[in-house]
Amino acid sequence: MLAVDMMRYSQIPEAKMAIVRSDLDDILSTEFTESRLPDPRLMGEAYKNSGDGAIIVLPAQHLARLVDPLLANLNAALCRYDEQRLASNPAIRLRASVHVGPLTPGHRGDAINDACRLVDSSVVRQAMAAAVDNGSFLAAVLSQTVYERTVPAGRTPRLHQRQLLTATARVQGKEGFEKPCRIFVPSVSPADIESYLTSTPDQPAPSESPAGEEADQRRSEVRPVVKQKGKASGKARVVQVGGNYITGEGRS
């Protein structure tokens, strides 16, 4: 399963939210297809729009491709989007988690709760600051189980162990949640990512600091603007996802 969450989505003006949400759906659809994965828009209840992101549940046979090539493809697509978007539209930066585990009918179970907690963990929020400062648009966290079943197992030809940082995922306010994981930020070394991490989950991520916002502004000032018409596709949906689970046909 893949969970994605947009950075600072709640700060986008309401009039722009549908446009940005629709653009994210388009990017996910295109890059899943490019990565030889099922199109999320054709997956029914296995694809849930969570407002500021999405939760996608696939059969376990697709696990390796969720890691490689999808994560790198998503980052490349977000880079292209940033080069072409209207100056008045915000960039799309994503935190992502990849996890695997059994689910009961209705997509309920600890595995999907953990996927949502991983994408909300302090370590990937802090890694997002490394992405912002180094020109990447995605920070991903792999659960230890996903890592073991894909990267050292030789199922990710373009992604290697040396590109991943070993870390521990914790979530503020969830004292019982502490999971080993691996962090991946495209084009950013593990050593550089590590310099952004703090020792406790209570420490705000550097990307949320005024300095991080100033860095965003500097990048937007030097970014070449390509004139194009921005519009919503009409396909954006807002689905309330409560309790960190999804309804639908059971998969793992």
C-alpha cells in the first residue's frame, strides 16, 4: 500500500484546492501507468482521496514497483509540474510511505494504520526539508518489511541500499508507535538527509520553519514561468477517511 500526503495543502487558498487536487490525481494516474502499475482511478474503493493526499491499496505482487520505479518517477513528474505550473499555483511536494501487510475485508487492519502513521512520522517530515533544500519534491519512507522484501532482495534495479537512510519512525502523540524504516529522497544522499533529522518527534521539521518558507520563496522567484491555462479537470473528489482505514474489497 502507498500513502501520499501533500506538504502544506491546508495553506493553499480554497479557490486553488480543487485545481491542485486534480493535478495530483493526474500525476498519480500517469506515473502509476508509466511504472506498470494499475491506474488508481480505475481501482474503485482501493483508491481513496484523503483530501490532502491518497491511500492506494494493491495486491502484494506490485510491491517492488511501488518502490522502484514509482517513487523516482513521481519525483521526476513533480519536478516537471513545477517547471510548467502557473506562478499563482503552488508547487506539489509529497511525503510518501510504502508498507505491506494483511488486511481484513473492508481494508481494515494494523497495516493500513501503520502506513498512515509512517507518512505522518516526524522522520519523513524532516526529510521533506532535505528535499525542499535540494530541489526534490518527494520524501519517502519504507517500512522495514518493505525494504527487506524489495531492495536487498534485488527487486529494485534502480534503487540501492546506499541511497537509503536507516531511521526510526515516530509520530507525535502516538507514544506506542516506533518502527524501524528507511528514508529515500531522490538525488539527496543519506548523509545529507540525516543532517536534517532531530532526536525527538516533538521537534518541528525544519521545512516548517520561516527559513524553509524563505527558501521556497527564493526558489519560486528564480523558477522560469511557462504560461499556460490552469483549470480543474472536474475529477477531483473529497472523500472523508476516518480512523485510518478504507472501505472496499479486501486486498493486501
